[in-house]
Amino acid sequence: MIQIFSFAFNPFRENTYLLYDETNECIIIDPGCYTPIEQAEFSTFIENRNLKPVKVINTHCHIDHILGNKYIFERYNLLPQMHKIEKEVMLAAEKFAPAFGIRLEKPPEPKDFIDENDLITFGKSSLQILFTPGHSPGSLCFYNSGQKFVIGGDVLFYGSIGRTDLPGGDFDTLISSIREKLFPLGDDVTVYPGHGPETTIGFEKANNPFL
């Protein structure tokens, strides 16, 4: 059974997710640990539970979701995996960082590109990949049907959706991604978003003003 832990990191309060199962292999999704204190908190959690990080994955590559990529590479020798479209977004983040008052060293180049036909595997567990552009052109979500959850990045939030006014964003595309890729998963599926609290597909269908 997959255990899911989240950490709210960096000035954007981005949700970094750590998933592991009974083998103690774990994957890191959207490492946002920015300060030495945040980095120490994250690594201490891993070490106290004797976890073995095997993959680091980005739902998308806006600056708040990649601030910890370099630290994870240096600490665990793991290069990020992402959709191929997001590499350009990642490289642009270094240029935009000063506008946010953020110091971002050149992020490590991705090891592999992933897409909707692939599976994320670790230990005895797996996640299905969903291609969900709109907030960012190569946004991905990661779904587990057995435990009925999806790691959603900045696609769908509690009572809201991802912003679409950043380069590569498109409102109509995002709404289509939510309706065509997330809604069919089922009302009882829990959504773990990139910011804020978790929610469910059913709650957002009934209450989200954007939907």
C-alpha cells in the first residue's frame, strides 16, 4: 500500500509529495525544498524511515515545483523525469527567478522524459500517467486506481484551478484536461494538488465555480 506524505515548501507554499510502499522504495514528486531548513526537514524524514529514493518526477516545471531538483540530485543522485515539453519551461525558470526574488541555480537536466503511455513504478507500486495540459503545456498527473488518488500538480485545486496566464497556459485546454482526464476517474478519487489541501473529484464537480 502506498503511503503519501506532503510538505509545503518555499515562498509559494508548494506541495512536495513523497510516496513509498512496504518495500521502502520511494518517489519524490515536485521537490520544492528551497532553504537549508526545508532540505534538512525533507531528508530527515526520509532517513528516519529508512526510505530509498528511486525517482524524482515533476508534474510540470514552473519555478516553485523545481526549486529542490538540484538538491535532490546532489543528495540522492537522481535526475528529474518530466514531459519533454516541460524541459523548455524548466530552463526558462532560471531566467524568471529574480523577478520573484528567488535564487535558482541552473537545474539539472532531465534523465528521462515521460508521457501518458508510461507507468511510474517503485517497489511493488505503480502510477498511471495522465497528460493534462493547460496550466503548463506539458503538465502531467499521476493516478493510482487501487487506492483511488491522483497527484494533480497545478491542474485542479480545492475550489479552484491552476492559473492560465503564464507562458504556455490556456484556460480552455485546462478545463478540457480536467473534464476529459480527471472527471472520468470517479467522484471518490482524492486529488492531491500542488498547493493547498486535498479534495475529491466529486466535491469539485459539485462546488468548483470554474467547473
